[in-house]
Amino acid sequence: MPRVLTLVKQKLNGNEGSWLTYHLGDDEVGSWLFHPEGTSYTSRGADGREATCFSGVPEYPGCPVLYFAPHQGGWVAAWRHTPWTAITVDLSRPVTRSGDVWGFIDLELDLWHLPGDDTPPGTDPRPRISRHGRTVGIADDDELDDAVSREWITSAEAARTRDEARYVADLILDGVSPFTQAAWERFEQAIARRLPAPQQPQGSLRP
């Protein structure tokens, strides 16, 4: 059975969410994580209130998700089939790894890529970059500006985040690791293992 990690996503407004994932392994670029459907997700508000639902999508039974955290760089990518087949990327501060608890601070800006996207030009108002028959969309750029205006991050960090987003978008558009067909194959293989929803290892740290 793969090692179980707790992954913690912190928002700049003080909210956070956490869920368990299996650590599938590492390569020269980063770490691969996976959770099957049935995995629970716990949200914690800045006021301390908690709520639990399913991970991937909140409704039963959730959905499987493959994650990738680079060894270097501020982002976390996710592959999924529900509610649609897509790759999404959270731009963030670099992932921290402390024993069995890994975490990242979400910097609002997101990327998305739908394989075979055939949305007619001009029908989606969100910024999009296309190359080699692939398209990457950019979401929540306005929320990044809002984070600067609220002084949650500096304008310099916002600029670095946008630079990182363009870098990751280029990786997706050019089909460069980890955004290759092999990642989708890794996802399918993980699903085929029929792993149970991960459970917190006894005696491990909790966020």
C-alpha cells in the first residue's frame, strides 16, 4: 500500500482545506499523489469552523484525482475526469514537505486545460492561450489583483505568480513533463488499482 500523506491547501484569507492522498512516488521533476473516490475533505474557516465533504467534488462519492507537486516551483497540478476531463493548476507558494503533512499556500491564480477543447473562439470570456492544438485558460486573475489590494501579497509576488503561470502554461501547451500522455496513463493505472479511500496513519501528525 502506498504511503498516505495529508495535503493542506491554505488560502490567503485564512481559510484552508485538507485531504488525504497516496504518495505514488517521485521522478526527476516532482512528486505524484493520488486519491480515489470516497476520500473525505475537511474545510476550516478562518474563524475555526470546520465542515467535511468529499474530495474532488463535494457530492458522494467524490472523484479520483491525480496530483503533481514539483520539486521546484510554485504550483500544484491535478488531473481528473469528473466533473469533466481536465488538468487544473493552482499557482501557489512552493509546496512544503514536513513528514506526512505536505502543504501549499494558494495564490488565487489558476490554469485549466481541457483535452480536445473545441470551444468556439469568443464564446468564453476568460483569457486563453492556444498552441499546437492545445488551449490553456487562465482564471481568477482579478482575485490575484484583489489579494494585492488587500495587502495579502506584494505586487512583486503577484508578478512572479503571473510569470510562473505563463511558464506552466507553456509546459502544458508544449506537452512537456509532467504534462504528457504518460500522466493520463499514470492516472488510469492508479484508478485501476482500486485503492480504498486513504485513512490517517495511526500516530501521524494532523494539520
